[in-house]
Amino acid sequence: MGPTTDAAATPSCELCEATPYTAWYYEDDECWIAECDACSVPMVVWRHHHPTPPDEVRRRLHDRLATVVAEHFTEEIWIDENMRTIPTHYHAHARARRGFPNQPLTPRTS
């Protein structure tokens, strides 16, 4: 699907660029889910360059992230919305309930 096509997209925003250089798990017109290159956990990225999606959108993004994590990983998660390095573009990370926040999730085996 590729980069954000939103009119407010910022060319220097790496989340708008959506370059797939880590594992990608899902994408549609609203979001994409990939492994975060900074902390190695799955994250959902809204395709609009804005820091605060409406509540309904936010719920859909979180539901999609939880579904993808359940398909690919074994852990129970919590959703971390702290946008530390890119605070202007909404994204949220799936963190394992056990262990350290940046601990990679355990992949499901076939």
C-alpha cells in the first residue's frame, strides 16, 4: 500500500514514508502494523499525519493491533500510546505484560 497519502503528510516523517524495512504484519487504507525499528515490538501506525485520532478510529487501530499480535505472537499485551520519538504522528506499540517494555514478543510457531 505504501506511504501516507494524506494531504497533511509530512515528507520528513518516517511514519508517513512507511518504508517497510522491518517485518510488516498488516496494512489497509487506515493503518499499517510493523515491527518498530527502535524497540522491536509490533506497532500500529495511523495513515494520517496527526497525533490524536478520534476515539472510534483509535479503538479500531488498537483492535487491529491486538488481532495481529494474537495471530503472530504468544503474549498477552498492553497498548503503549507514548509516542516518544515521533510525537506528531499517531502510533501505538504492543508491549508484553511480562518482562521489560522493549522486550521482543515471542513468535508463534507453525
